[in-house]
Amino acid sequence: MTVGPMFDEWYPVGIFGQLDAAGRKTMLMGEPIVVARDDNGDAKVTDGTGRSLPVCVRYGHVWTSLGDPKKKLFAIPEADQPGRRFVDVGVVRVRCSPLRAVENFLDIAHFPFVHTDILGAEPHTEVQAYKVEIREDVDEVWATQVEFYQPQAAKSASGGITTQYMYRVAGPTSTVLYKTCPPRPSEWDVITLFVQPLAEDLCDVWPWMALFDDDTPMTDLIHFQQTIFLQDRSILENQVPRLLPLDPGMEMPTRADLTSVAYRRWLKRHNFTYGAQLVAQ
């Protein structure tokens, strides 16, 4: 196991509103940790030896690191925008590499086949050309000018629409999706995937959303997103190899995989290899 620079990154480890003094016992990159509230009601995280770990509470979640984060947690400006509803979707445990979970979230081509009649449908299967770049000023991977026809792009959507997308990789196991907001076409809905690496081939996935939707009950918003991700889980748990290959020759990409290719290149550049397979086996 090689942790490397990922040791110093921020990771989600629980929903702040669900914490109590007893705490949540969990794992982070193979290390046991406890996430709880202190006597003042603030979040605290300790490792197996009782050592206090760095703590940040943002986007409804508690974040921590086993090492020494070199920068603050990435910003999502929409999290401070008035009028949005913030949805803590919960947690889904997945038997896959945390990097695989992020890469699957970035994949557009699987929509008609895995999320049939929701995020995609035949014969609308072609992925149109889009733009991918590694933005050096913020050190993030971005995919823009993405379009895809969807029968039900969101719980608030009343029918099929061509949905606009932007994808953003903000950290090795954190990604943000901006997509067409049906009730407010001038805004973006924000859907995130925050991934907690339990081990190299096991993770907890914490989706979170910032939406403009005043009508849909919160339970329905949560169930809609959980349905989408549970459809993905069976695919993720059956991928071979279980770890994410970083050698370009191990899996053959297509035009639809441009974001995945850039993500893997970015991971390799930073030596973010926890959950990755470096050579063919």
C-alpha cells in the first residue's frame, strides 16, 4: 500500500448534523478514526491512538486528514448562495477503489445503459464533443460544453430535456457536477460526490446537492439521488481490475472518456496513487 501525497488531503468522514458525543467509528485509508462532537458541540476527529486530527466542517459534512493538509478545503461558491436547498443524501458503501467511484461519476456514456429512462435513453446514446482541461491556476480537472439528452434530468424536471453539464475534479476523491437547473435555467444545480477512502478497494460515498427546487419534498430529493447511485454501485463493484489503472495501455479510452483520461493523468502527475493500479498484472 502506497499512501503518498494523498495522506495530506481532506476527506469526508460524516454528516455533521448526525454526530453526537458517542461518535462515529470508521476508517480512513486503513486507519481507525472516531468522528464525534466535543463538549462545545464542535466536530472532533481522533485516530486510533487518541491523537486529534485536522477538522473542517463544510457542505454539511465533517472533513479530516491523516496528515497535514497544505491548503484549505476547495470552495463551492454555490454553497453560500441564498435560496438553495442543501441536501445531505447520506452514505453508500461501495466495494471499489475510491478513485473508481470518482471516475464513474465523470462518465457520461453510461447514462442510457445504466440509468435508463432517467439520465439517458436509447437511441440518444452518442456523446457529443466537449472540452476537457487541467486548470493550472486552481489545479483542478474541468470538463465543459457537455450536453446530453435526459428523460428526467432532475427530480424537478417535468419531461425530457437536453441537459448542459460541467464536471470539476476538486480533489483526488471529490468531484462536483454543475448541470441545467430546470426551475431556473440561468442557474446551475450542483451535485457532488465526496468519497471517503476506507481502503484501497473500499469506500464510503457521500453525495451532497445544492439545488434550486422549492417544491420537491426533501425525502424525494434524497431518494432520487440514492436511486441513481445505487444503480452505479453494481457496476462499480464488478469492474476489473478493482483498482483504477493509471497506465494508459491498460484500458483503451474512447472520445467519450476524455474526462477520465485527464483525471488519470492528473492523479499520476501528483502521485495520487492510493486506490490506483500502476502496472498491468
